[in-house]
Amino acid sequence: MPDSFTVESPFVRRARRTDRRFRLFCFPHAGAGAAAFAEWPEHLPPEVELTALQLPGREDRIGEPPLTDFAVAVRTLGLTMRPYLQGSFAFFGHSGGALLAFELARALRKRGGPQPAHLLLSGQVAPDEPPVAEPIHALPDDEFIAALRALGGTARSVVDDPELMRVLLPALRADFTLGEHYEFRPEPPLDSALTVLGGRDDERAPEDAMRAWQKQTSGAFRIRMFQGGHFYLNDQVAELTEEIGRVLLGGKQ
């Protein structure tokens, strides 16, 4: 199937498109992997090729030590993605994945590398805003699992399975450590256009705190809110991918 992911490296899952005009790199939220974007290729325009990133410790890489240092994660992703940064490309990231996408764009600029034409950042307050949500990475296991259950990004069939959670907890905790230890350092704004996306009922990333992303770009900025909470994107796949296609292709659908 032309829309299915091809595993091209431990980090890269690509749904190849022969008529590609844009390559869309997708960075999943804490605890998730490339499968979070499995439905997207069938909804995106044929000119947009999706490349999902798979970090160690997630899904089919569950046996590998997860990344817990943000700078190391950015550097590692930059190296593994280098062969794919050709032509027009964009970054999409949700929650902690949005911070990875943003910091990777800044790291590429420092090295004189190619820049994403567009950053699409979802469900994440601006990096210089104080976090709205309390950190959960250091909670005792039962409280950490309860927080995951309340957040809603991990399937109930997973969080309600004690044996499965015993296997997954180290990687899940490491993922939240990665995002919750993030420290913003001021730099000049990026040139990339920036679109912020979120759920209207998301208490972790309210609209006002996301509007502050505008300071991080000298290019075009817009914000689009959808029905739903922090994981609105799981229920709004068709609407969200339609919006992304419109943003990247300038209204062509």
C-alpha cells in the first residue's frame, strides 16, 4: 500500500509519495511512537509525504534505553534526519514532541543547515511560558499511572494492565522526564512560518499560553483550535490533517 510506513532506519518511518512537494516530519508526544501517525497518510494530500520519528524506548524499540537528555535527543534526531532534509519540509510535534521539533529547528539553524518552511506545534505552551501542568515524571508508580490515565494519551487497555505497565513504566517515565526537564534559552526568532494547534478544552495547553509562540518566529503566525482536550488530535484526524495540508500547500486540496 502506498500509504503504509516503510521502516528506513531505527528512527525513520516513511509513507513514500511519488508526487511529494512537502515532507512532513512528525514528532510524537511522550510515551508514543510512530504509530500515533499511522492513520495520517491516507488523509493527507498526495503532495505531502509523512515521515514519523521513532525514538528508542518506544513501540518496536521498547528494549532500547530511552533518551532522557533533551540536548542529546535533539542532536541524535538531527543526525538521523540529515539525509531526509531535502526540498521543502515541515515539522509537526505534539506536546513534548512540539518542543523537540522547535529545538531541532533552532539546532539546524546554528549549524547552518536547512530550515523547515513551517513549524506546526500542537498542544504545548510556548517555551518561555511557565508550565501550566504539574510535572509527573517523579511521582510514585501508582500516582504516575493515575496521572497517565487522567491525561488520556495512553490507551486504557494499557494503563489498566499491571503486567504491561510494569514493562512500559521505565520508558514512559523517561519520556516525561525528557520534556519536563526542558529548559528554554533565548535565541533570535526563527524565520519559519509557525502554526499553533490545540484543543479548546486542553487544560495543559490553554490557548492564551500557546499564543505566546508568536515571539518565536519572524515569519507568518496563526493559531487553530479544535474540539477536544489535550489529545484532540486522536479524535480529529481528518480535520487536523486537512488543516495541515491546507497550511503546507497554500489552500490546494
